[in-house]
Amino acid sequence: VPSVPRLNRIFKDLASLVIDQGTVLDRIDFNTEKIYQRSDEAKGQLHQAVKRKKESDSRAWKCLLVWGTADLILLIVLLIKYQLKYGLKNVAMFLVAIAVMLTVCYFGLKQYKPKVISEGPAYFEKVIPEGWRPEDLWKKLRPGPVNSAKMGMQAMRGSPV
């Protein structure tokens, strides 16, 4: 007969464990649904950010176009002024020099652009000299706490930085 109350106690413990596990599963399910909702919200925010970036990019291109147009107008005004002041020969030589520079830039970009695209940042690692890379310059301009401590210790010892 003592086994019946013991069996009853085991079933009660089992029932409480099942209830506890059910609440844990409910919490997990609730948190999972929350994650899905938040990820959908994040997806919408990402789409908005992409849309705004495209808009700001188009604004930047428009500003660049307006700026370039203003520069071109000012160059034409300057050339007219030089023609009136110095004559046509000097203006023509200036235009030829500008055309040569633009041609060199065009063909230089045409030749080196495939290398830059295929090799990526590694191309610039080969081209930019040691110490002049953006990361190196940034460390010199704004060192982190570890580099600041190292530079401080080197300064206290009197060794070159």
C-alpha cells in the first residue's frame, strides 16, 4: 500500500514538470514569434535605408553635375577673357594642353581599371608605398589606446616613434 501514495506523488511531480515545460515552450514560441516580427521590421527598415541611399546618391550626382556645369561655364568665361586679353594662339595652346591631359587620364584609367577591379584592394597595396597607406596614416593621425600607450612608452624611453 505504501507504493500507491508514492506512485501518486510521482504522477504529481510528472504533471508539474509537464506544466513547467509547457510554459517554457510557450515562452520559446512567443520569443520566436517576436524574433520573426522584429526581423520583418528590420527588413522594412533596410528597404527604406536602401531607398534613401539611392535618393541621396542621385542628389550627390545632381550636385556634382551642377558643380561641373558651373566650372565649365566659368572656364568658358575665363577662356573668353584670355582670348580678348592675350589672343587666340594662347587660348588654343591651353585647350590643347587640357585635351592632352584628359586623353592621358582617359587612357590611363582604361588601362589600369581592369587591374584595379580584378585585384581589388591588393592592387593598391602594391602601388601605395609603405607608410602612406590609409591605415598607416590613420594610425599616425589618430592612434588607438594601445598605440598611444606604446608611443608614450617609446617617448619616455627616448626612442624614435
